Amino acid sequence: MQEGKTYRDLFTMLREEPAAKAYFENLPAPVRQQMSTRAFRVNSFESMRDYADNLTRGDG
């Protein structure tokens, strides 16, 4: 995975990056669901990780 690479949205990134897909699939189901409903907010692996951290802390 290229460091700092951005994508159109979460689903594009999951299609193109196996490591991002593996990370996403290991998140708790409620976090995956919330992230999927706001896929436009996630355009890089870093933003996905940050968003997952916020959701698991309850800041989402």
C-alpha cells in the first residue's frame, strides 16, 4: 500500500488495497456499518484508521 495515497471513497480503497480490506474486515461490525454509511469520509488508509479509532472511542 502506498503511504498517503487517497481514493475516491472507502469502497474504492477496499477494492484496490488488500491490506485496507483486511483491516476493515477485522473491525467490529458496528464500526464497519457506521463507516460504510459515511464512505465518502474515508479516502485513505490513514483516514480509515483515524475514523475507526474515533468510532471505537465513541467520538464518531
